[in-house]
Amino acid sequence: DGIMIIITPLNILGEKNEIEGNLFGIPAVNLTAKTATDVVFKEIERFKYRIIGVSPEHILNDPQFGDLFKLSKFTDRLFNITVDEGHCVSEWGDGFQSDYGELGKLRWLLPSHITFHVASATMPPHILQDVQNKLHMRSNRLVKVIWSNDRPNIHIVVTRIENSLKSMQDLDHILNFESGQPPTPFMVFVNGRDEAERLAKYVRRKVLQHSQDKFVWFHSGMSTVFCLAMIEKLRKGELWGVFCTDAAGMGLDLHEIRLVIQWRYTKSLCTLLQRLGRAARDPNLEAVAVYFVEGEYFDDDKPGKASKKRKSALSSQKASKRTKLQSTEVQPITHTGSRTSTVTGCAWISPNSRVAAPTIIDAIPSMSLSSIPTTAGSTSASQASQAPPVRILPAGLEIEEYEAFAMKTFINAHGRGFCRHKVLDEYFDNPKGTSFSPDVDPSSSTHWGSRHWREVML
């Protein structure tokens, strides 16, 4: 008869938790501005629900929660606060959703027996530490469960945007509708609302009129009901593609998605991996993730105004973010990832040459992934395993500089002679031998690619 509260960054995730909880016979409710009525709070007091979903701003700012936390009959049953997508505590907590960074205040409102549980697939060590500090998690009562977030069934391609951003013509290399056949179900992630609409309309102009409604855009500015409806249509095959922001970027399992595109540079590897990770949620399937990046972020790009702007922007970051990583020395890697055989998908682009985008994408419309070479460069898997581990990412940088360095290294990995999965393994400090296997039931309670921090009673 215990009660748990799940804090989520997006209403759409709260709705998902409510649906799934009720489906499994666990009474659940998701509190939003519309549903958090006096009637619902009275039902919570009467223990009608065992799972309560809520956003950070709601749990901190709604006075009805303050009243609820004063009731010992409620807090006696409340055993857990789960912070879903916990990396947002760090990445969003100092910015546009500052309430995420203030969740540690719940410590002073709740009895000490209530444990905090933080879950995310994208928490590298420096973000883990920041989350622990912001939530006041007690080290002597902390249990960490870390699984690799490596996704061997996703083939990552990074390609330069060759045409003007306004023209959007680079998308034509991927989303080729000349055959008139339905494309592989896909998602395109963008960094802003306007761009989601702009790209969707561009694709609509490329297809026959009767197919235009198969492509939609959605973002957090649209209603949760609409977003859920569009996701369900995509799941059923009634839509062919969606153009979206992070309104669909975290926590959603759409097993049918075989192609995910990130349009334009994004500064966070956590954000990028959350978005690309929407592909191939069924571990028995393979998918392609394409990262379209402006030319200025490639090693062979001529320095110009854009790079100067980036350097200036980096140096002007606010002081709260200019914290150095703890170690100032380059340390040897003690574990280098979860792969025990040659990495598939890393030979799409030769480590020593850049292939034009149309050539890279030839296999994508038909998704004939079995034809992808399975060797990575000229180094065999056995040779790689015998070589001493060497760090790719330097220590001693300020966090913003480290993030920028890591992303540029990821983008240029093949040109520098190593696999992008190695960059991710090092950035996320992935433990060896914990990657998800297709032999594991994806519906089981043990999930790959997850990191959990939980306090326990001693």
C-alpha cells in the first residue's frame, strides 16, 4: 500500500506513467495544471492512487503539496521520490527550468525515511556529481546502479550540412520520396519549435497531396493530448514521420522507429543521445541515426566568423557553470566499453576519408542494414583489445569546455581514426560488459542503458 511520487520533465512522460501504472493494476494519476484539482488532492489524501506523477514546478510551487506533506498519514505511506530523466536536474536546473535544480528543497519538507531515486540513461560522471549535490543525496546511504548506455543496434552517421540551412536540401539525401512508397518510420529532432514546423512543411511540399498529413510536427508548446495522439498514430503506422523537439525526446518507447535524424549541432552529448536513442527501442531491430552538423564544427573547416562566435560564447558562460572537472591529470581508462567484438556501423565512413552524404545514405531508404560493413577501419577487434587504453577526452577542463571538446571529438571521430562509440563510452564512463543483449526480455524490470542512484535505509 506504499505510495511513490515520480517527477518528470515533460507532461507527456507523466501521462505515459499514468497509463502504464493503471494498465498494470497500480492506481496512478498525473498532476497537471488541469488535473490538480481540489477533488484529486482529496482522492490522494484518501490513498486512491499509489503512483503520483508531477512536474518539478508543480511539486515545489503548488501549496496543496505543502499541505499534503504535513499529513503524517500520507508521508507514513510515501516511501519514494523518483526523479525521472535525472540528468535534467543538472542540465536544466541552472537554466530555463530552474525548479529542477531546486528539488533538493524537498529534503526539508519530507521525513528522512523517504528515499530518493534518480534515473537517467545519460548521466556522465560530472553530471552525476552535480545531481548528487543539488539533491543533497547522502553519500553514506547512496547506492549506484550503472549499466552501459551503448546501443550496438544503432548505426550512427555524422554528416556535414552542405547546402544552406534555409534550403533544407540536405534532408533530401535521407528522406527520398521519389519512389512514392511509404518511407521507413522516422523522427527528426530539432533545437527549436519554429524549425520543427519549417522542416515538416518542407517535407510536405515534397510529397503528393494525399500523403502530406502523414508528416506532422509537435513540441512542448502544443497540448499533451495532441502530442500523445500523434505518438500513438506513429506507433500504429498512421504517420510516417514526425518533426519534434524534446517534447518527444525522452523516455518514450516507439519500437517501430528505424531512422532518427538530429538536424543541426546540439551542444550536449546527453541531449543528442536522448534523441538518437529513440531509434530501435526493440533490441532485436537495427536502426540508423543521422546527425546533420554545420560545416564549422568539422576539423577540415576553414576558421571563420562562426568559430570566433563560438569561442566568444564559450568564454562568456556564467560562473556557475565554469567549474573544473575534479581531476587535473589524464587518467588511464579502467574500462573502455561493453563491446567484445568488432563494432558494427563504424565503417560507414572510412577513418581516413570523408564520404559524400549521398553515398553514406544509399542504404537507408530500404534499411538493408545487413549490407553494412562490420569492420572498423584497419584495426581488428583482437588488436584493439590488446592495445593499452588511451584517453580521448582530456581532464582538467572547465565543464563547458569539456562538453564542447567532447562533442567536437564525437563529430570528428572517424577523421581522427577512432569509433564514435568509443567517445561515448569514455564520456559516459560506461562499464564494460553491461550492454543490453537481444536475449534479454525488453519488458523485464532490468533495462539496459540506465543509471540509477538510490538512497537506502541503513
